[in-house]
Amino acid sequence: MTEFKITRLGIYGDGIAEGPVFAAMTLPGEVVTGTLDGSTLSDVKIITPSDDRVAPPCRHFKACGGCQLQHASDALVANWKTDVIAQALAAQGIRTEIWPILTSPTQSRRRATFAARRTKKGAMSGFYGRASDTVIEIPDCKLVEPDLLAARDIAEALAEIGGSRKATLAVTVTTSQVGLDIQVSGGKPIDGQLRISLAGLCDSRGFARLTWEDEVIAQRAPPVQRFGAANVCPPPGAFMQATAHGEAQLLAAVKEAVHGAKRVVDLFAGCGTFTLPLAADAEIFAVESDAQMMAAMDKGWRMAKGLKTVTHVARDLYRRPLLPDEFKKFDAVVMDPPRAGAEAQTAELIRSDIKRIAYVSCNPVTFARDVAQMVAGGFTLDWVQPVDQFRWSSHVELAAQLTRS
């Protein structure tokens, strides 16, 4: 069989040899063989292993599709994720100081979506298998919080009550201060009997809230999240940072970037992840397209003590970005857009008088594209803080500071 030498990792964490040839679960420097199908190598065998190859800490790794890089040392993963950011910036002709990556600990994911399916004998739940729609049970998962892992039996009970043999439920479970917040999609249409059964399950199992598709079926207590001094009850399915550790690291970087600002605009503000902690020291104007998220943030702010004024507006920043005049009287901007980045808003920021920006991103490529615009418009990218809260995955996040004189 033909041998291939892996030269680098791709953006999805797979090894790449000349060709290119893609080989999952291989590492740079390894010599491998396998069955070549187009540009993909399957049935991979490691002839010469890398010094950075380690025993996966989770026994489910080979079958489960939840993680991509458990076979690599922490140092290799950290260097690779940092290099992903550096290469994205270099492609735009930008170099800057990149700080050491901050990685969330094991068993720290506070939200997960379990696949749950009825079976002849009851139900099963877990994550999808690697590159398949097979559900893999994961009783010893090393990724999610223990309370989250214990919710697998709830997902199975939900599948028995409201699932069909032909479909798989997506059961999204989020930890909160008062219990589990559960949202289900892919189940049977809601009717009177199903509603009664689901409400009974919520009561007997003691989780905080149950949402079926878009309808809240039962709520024993508001599933509040703590953002700074405020308690916020996000609407079902609202965006949250994946781990408490990752959120804290991103917040610390944002605070560093806007330090000293007295009036701050928070763009793509969500439910107030950054807005409410920053309101301890500055007046904040928050902008987010989802009105329900803004309402949840506003209620949390009004019930908190000791915070400065927080105002908000629900506005689609892709279709209606804030214009230069709207940034007058503000000292700094926080921006945390989705993966698509914030190209339209970036153009208006360049035209404004804003001199300090904290940019949080979950996509180094669109981040680098937007930063290139800002650098051309007179900004300097001072530093980047990588944050890895999606441990053992190919996903990388960051926070950065941009300033102009």
C-alpha cells in the first residue's frame, strides 16, 4: 500500500498529506497508509506515529463524532489553534501579538445537544458517530459537565414519550443556576396528551424548563444565568458561551480592551454576556437582532443592583448597521458577531470617530477579513487572545483589541 506523510492539520483537524490527501485522526510528521478514495484516505494505519500522539482520554473517541483531536497532545492542539489565527491574519497581510491560548478544562461544557431515538426496547441517546447518523451512547464523555451527562436518561425519556421510530430527537440541554433548561426539536406534533405527559416528566425529574419545538411546555423555575451582578433568564435556544471558563476568559479580554471607557456600545449583545458585567463601570448601549434576548437582558438589568444605565434596541446589524453619527458620545465598542463576521458594521465603524474596539470572534477567517478593513481604515490590531472552550474540536475563538489615534 502507498505510504503518505502527513505534513499539516486542516481546518477541521484532519491530517493532510501532499496531493492533497486527507486522513482523519492523523498528525503532522506521521507516516500512514490506507485506502485512497478520491482525496480521502480511509482505513488509516499509522506506520510512524508522531511524538505528539497520545492515548485518547475518552473511551468513546474512535466511534463518537463529538471530538476530533483527542489523539493529539494538548501542546500540539494549542499551537495549531493559535497558528490557525496567525495564518488567517497573515493571509490579510496582518501580524500582531498573539497571547497564549486559554483552554477550558475537561467536563466543562454547559450545553450539549443529545440525539435521542426510540428503540424496540425503549430509547437510547448520545452523540452522532463520526461521519454518520448512528447514535453513539457516551456514558463516560469527558467533554460535558457531569450534570449535563446525567441528562441523557431524560433525553431517552423524552424520546419514549414524544419521539417516533422514524426520527431522531435533538435534545439541547443547558445547565442553569436552578436546574436543567431543555429544548427539544424533531418530535411528534404537540397535542393535549403529549403536553400533559411532558409536563409530568418536567415535574418528576425536576428540571427548570422544557421547550418542545418553540413552545414552552413547563417551567418549574426560571433557568437563570449569571452575567456579572445580574440574573438573566434567556429565551429558549438563546446563544450562550459554551463553558463558564471560556466566557470568563473572553470577558476578561473584553474588559482589558475597553478599560477606562465610560460609555460603550455592545454590538451583537445577545442576552448581555458582556453588557451586564461591563455595566458595573460604564453606561452601555446594547444592540441585538433578537427582541426576546434584549427583553431578557433588560429585565436582568432592572432587577440587579449597582449597575450603571443600560439601554438597548433590537436591530438587525447585517441589514441596518449602526451609522457613524450613532456612535457619537461613545468611547468604545464591543463586537461579538456570528461566524459570518460583521463586514457591513465594520465599514460604518471605520467612518465613525470610535477609537477603541473589543472584537470577539468564533471564526478567525471572517475576523481577519474585518480586521483588514479596520487596519486599512486607520486602526491597529494591538493583540489577540485565543480561547479554546471547544476542547478537542477544530473550533477556535478569540478576543482582540483594536485602537486608533
